[in-house]
Amino acid sequence: MSGPAAPTLVTEAHMARKPITWYIATPTDGIIERSSEAGTPVDLAANVGQVVNHPNPCRNKWFDETRFSYFRMVKRVGEALEDTGIWPITWPVRLWIVEPLGETGNWSQRHYPYRLLSHQIRVIEETDAHRALGPSGRDVLTVIQREIPERALRWAADWDADPEGMRKRRWDWEQCENGRWAESLAVAVSRNHRESAAQAWIERLAHNAVDQALAGTGASTMARCYAYGRADGCAVAAQHQDRFEPYVLDALRGVVLDTPAPAVAL
């Protein structure tokens, strides 16, 4: 009677590797922003399913010789908005899934393991742009577009009604209610999840929403700055809503700052 069969040694070569998905973000016209700046526009929207060659590839790989030396793509979608050249930061944008072809490179595998450079790509398809803002991108946009404008008016009014009182309350929130700690934690978690670009864009979009809400209101500069900080916290809390406990989310949102100030004993 023969013994049990010897176990099969499974090596990496035997394992099916999950295909890597690569992303490029563009403005709403579908043209890579840096290609427009260089005077050689590359329109991804017009080339879905097609192979696109770089119009002016660099010779010294992989260094910038022009404003647009190669195609830049990322495999971590939360970093798709990094280094796009899109300015000013606005929404919406468009997000494309592409396939790198031919020789590829990287500035530094150690520092940019999620990034790839190439001189040829195939445009696979367009995908939902909100993914570039993280897994909760839809909720982030809801906060920015629907909630922050109304709240910004109240935040600015609260500040201008009692600047000294609000300055003290903000300091207490930052130092005693873990506001600064929660902000630092959010930055660290964004970095660990490769969503640093997502958070940077989220905060900028939140500022834009504040500016639009306060336009023509006569809000003071300090009231506007206070509203920026509150908007950042609310939007970033939405980004990490499935990662943090309610205590951390409330600290980010500054919930304690929205409660009435305690009465001063006479």
C-alpha cells in the first residue's frame, strides 16, 4: 500500500498573478494636461481601445527633457491625481484605465512603487472618477458639494460673532479634544493607503466649496480660515469613514465646536 502523495510545492511561478490596473487622470476634455502644456495634446477620450504613442518621448530614460516626456500612470488609484498638472484643482475630472506597452520605467522603485512611466499606452476604458478620492469618494463629494456650503456660512458667522471666544474654543479642540491628533492620524492613514493625493485634492475641493459659499458675505479672513479647517475635517472624515472609530471621526469633524459654548459664571 503506497503512502500519502507528496505535497505539491507551489511556487510564485505557479500562482496566477492578478493583473495590475493602471490609471491616468485628465481634465473633463480627456486630454492629458501636461501634454496640452507641452503643445502636443494627447486625447485619451478620442482613443479608447487604441494604442497611443508618445508624441515626443524623452531620450534619457526616465528624466524630464520637456514638460511632457513620458506617460505617467499609477496602480494605486488614490494617487491618480498626483502630479497631473491639473490646475486649478476643480471637479469633475476624468479617470482612465490604461495599459503600458513597450519599455517601462520608474523614477525610484523605493519611493514610487505605485508609479510607472512609459512611451506607449493602450487606452482601455474610462472609469468612475470618484474612485480617485478613495473608496468613499461618492460620500466625500456629497459632503463637499451639499453639506459644506451650508455649514460654511454657520462656521464663519460663529467666528465673526465671537472671534476671541472661538479662538479659545478652537485651541481647546486642537489640544484637548484631540483635533490635531486626529488630523495627523488621517494624514498617516492616507499615506499608508496610498491616498495622499486623494486627501490633498479633497481638502482643496473643500476650500473651493467654502470660497463659493462665502463669496459676497463679508466674512472676515480669520472666519474664512476657520471655515477652511472645519471643511477639511468634515471632508477627510468622509474619506476615512469606514476606517476610523466614531471618536476619531467626531474629532476630525470638530463636533465639540458645534455645541453651544458653556455659560460663563458671573
